[in-house]
Amino acid sequence: MRRIEKLYSRRISPHQIVTPEFARQLSELSFETRRQIGALIDRKGYVEYVIVGDARRIELPDLKRTRVAADRFRGLRFVHTHLRGEDLTQDDLTDLALLRLDLMASVDVDERTGLPGYVRAAHLLPTTAQELDADSHAAPYAFLEPQIPSQLDVDFLSLINSLEEEMARNRRAARRANARDRTILVNVTTTSISEAEESMAELRELAMSAGVVVLDEIIQRRQEIDPRTVLGRGKLEDLLVRSLQLGADLIVFDRELQPAQVRSLSEATDLKVIDRSQLILDIFAQRAQSREGKIQVELAQLKYLLPRLVAGQDSAFSRLAGGIGGRGPGETKLETDRRRVRDRINRLEKEIKAHGLRRQERRKERSRREFPVISIVGYTNAGKSTLLNTLTSSKVHAEQRMFATLDPTSRRLRLPREQEVIINDTVGFIRDLPPDLINAFRATLEEISESNLLLLLVDASNPRWLQQLESVERILNELHYNKIPRLIVFNKADLVGPDEMEAIIRQATLGGERECVSVSALKTQSLRPLLERAGELLARNLVEQPSYVQAASEEEEKAEYAAQH
């Protein structure tokens, strides 16, 4: 024990990986105990930790509390013994990556004399995105030539400084090229790889819509999701190495993460970690223009945040808000934060309710004028705003971007039978839309409930059109709008061949259960069949329509009553 404690008093030259004297001390101790022995050494040459393992492996201490800058290593190198003369193991390389060590080195122990043999060492490589694209199988590590301790001629400090300078250079160059956040997308699935690839393609579109630069994508198929880190240990190592090499600021997971998983992943990578729901919320926050839209987004964000407010190591959990006028145990900072969030949620819900009442008054006014209402609904980026603009000669903001429209817009439209209607443009839907977001936008979505006809717009050029159509129908059913008549409108027909368009409509009709037309929202002449069919459906269903609206309202009242009781 005393000999192990003496290791702490040793100081190694900052320019040497390990001195012959220190290597001999480690080897002799390891030979006598038949255990691996290692030391974490800082850049000044002082021993920070001495770790004793068993004959086969050694486990490093928890270094998560030591935060690391994005373009630096941890400032510690690990030198340990190997009793069987083996190369650096996968566990060694994993620790090198996960802990972002300066260097991982092993010292062979002679099985007869206990003297040190070869020193084997490896370090991480800073690599640019262009180099990784050119060689996707590029090794993330560089291995030094094995040498006996007395012949090690590597200037350790110069090596590490040059590596960190290159990392900083890569990051600065990337920042100059593009000042936006840089992310790696991660999908961990228990289903098929093809489904994961489709979901990843949508996540990529979401990231681009949020203004994020996508550096890389990682997909892993597992039998079950790791409850702590989602990814397996090996893939987590790959993710960390990749983020170091590419200079990523952000990791986005294509699933909803639990608070404990976010903490574990953030500690392992030293990067900001968000999930799919947070990315969608961020897009909504960027797009919201009206007062009501901003309130709805803030409410959804706070409801998402509330269960994720937890006490961390820097949260001052034991700090009390008591004192004069607040005797007794008082509140912890965490409880105070939660109470403030709840108070804010209550205020925002009251504001949304007030906006909802004003909307209801406007809808009643329209009803008195006896204008039928048509709502355009559909998956995000299907072309709803473009269709509204073409039909009504409006200039509503429209672009090829997810969730370009958050605030509903209403316009008058004259159908071929000289019938005037109100047509609404609504917020787009998406697969696995966060429930808090749906609840926050419920007042806006109530515009749909008063509709006499829904035009369910589908992007026919999207290979995932069927999944998108089913997602929208599922959300409409969950909102109890399934009894409102609907017409399936396949948009972007100009991007699809006639035969393919015919096959799509044949597949979508479900033996007559769905009624479909095809259009190109950019070409006015293609919209005539849509308008004629919409007029026919309105004429046929208008007499029965009050029953649809009443049924939908009754369903909403039942759901609200169930939620309150």
C-alpha cells in the first residue's frame, strides 16, 4: 500500500509519456500483485489517480465532473500495465474515446523478471468532415510505434498541443464556413433498418428546417433500448469520436428521451443532447409570428420542460429559499423553479382560452352569414399554403420547409357553382407529434372542428406518402374530427408520372373508402376538378353537416370532462 501511495509523489517530465523509472515502478508492483496497475497523469507530470485492477482489466474512475472544452482533450493521460504483453484492448480504446483522454498507454510486464517491456500508446485523431466523407472507414485513432521506456522519443506535450491546435483550426474553419449549430443525428431502433432510414430522412428534414447543419447520421439496431444511454457502449464510443472529429455542438436523437438518458448522454459526450420533440418545438418557436402562436409554443415548451426539471450536481438542491418571512424548511431551488413553471403554464392557458373564445365568436359570425367552411389539412410541407394562395390569389407565406405555417389563415373562395365558402390554411401535422404541442395548439385546431369539408393534402412525390396520409388520419381521429367529410388531394402531380399517379390513387382509395383527386398547387388549370368535386361534396353533405359538427363537439366535451375527472 505504501509503495502505491509513493506513486503519487512521483513527477514525470511533461514532455515524456512515461519515464523508465516510473514504468519500472508500475511493472514491479503489477508483477508482485498480479494485477493491472495504472496512473492518470496530468500535463504537468503529476499523478492525479492510481488505479488497481485485476489480472485482465482495469476500471477508470468517474471523471464526468471534469468538463472538457469542445476543442480540447481532458488534460490527463493514462499509463497502465498489461500482464500478458497484449496490444491496447478495445476497452482501452473505448476509455480513450469516452473519457477524451490525452493518451492511452500500456506497459508490458515481463512474466519472468517483472521488468517493463514495450510501451504501446494511442491517441484520438482530429479529422475534418471532408476527410471523413472521403474515407468513411478512417481509423479514429493513431497508434505510436511500440518502444521500450528508455527509447521513447515522442515529445508528449508538443504532440498533444499540435493535436488540439488542429482540432481548434477545424472548428474555426467550420464556423467560418457556416455559423449555424452543427449536429449528428442518431436513430436507435428495435424495428427494421428500412423503417429507421425513413425516420432518419424525416429527422434530417426537420434539422434542416431548424437551420442546423447535419454533419453525420448514426443508425443502430438493437434488441432493446439501453435504459441509461439508449445506444450501446460501442456505438456511444463511435458517436463521441465522431463528434470530436467533426466538431459537433449538438446530438439529436430520433426518439423521445427520458431525463436520466439526457443527463447520461450529456455527461458522456460533453455536448448538448436533445430529442425529436425538442427539435420540433424549436422549429415552432422559430416560426411563430402571431401573439397566439408564440403563447402556444411557449406553453408546449414549458409542459415539456416541467417533468424534466431535476436536481443536478450544480442545481443547489440544498439551497433554501427561507429566511425572514419564510421560516421553516422553505422551498428548495428545484421546487421554486417548478412552482414558477406551473404558474406560468396557468397564465398561458388562460390567455389561450381567451384567444379561443375570440375565435369562437368569429366562427359564430361566419356561421350567421351561412358560409360553408373548407379546411386544408395535411402533413407538414405538403403544399397547403401554396394551394391556398393559388385558389384565392393570396400571398400567404409559403416555402419548401417543414412547419412554414403555424398561424391559421382564412380566405373567401368562390366555387364553380357560384357558391361562396371560407377556406382555412392550418398548421401541418407530423408523425409522433408531441402531445403537449397538440394540446397547446388545440385552440387553433378548433378551426378544423367547424369545417364542412376537409381537403386532406398529400405530397404525391414523397416516397413516404402512405405513412404520412395514415399519420394525418390518425391525428384527426384522435382529435375527434373523423366524422367530418374529407377529400384526399394528391398534390405535386407534376412531379409524378401519369401511370404512377394512377397507381397511387388506386392504392389510396381502399376499395372506395377514400375519395381522391390529384392536382398541382402551382398550376391553376389543374385545380378545376378539385373545386368541382369539393362543391359536389358540400352540396351533398351540407344538410347533414350540423350533425357532424355537433358530434365532434360532443366528443370534445366528453374528452375534456374525462380529463378533468
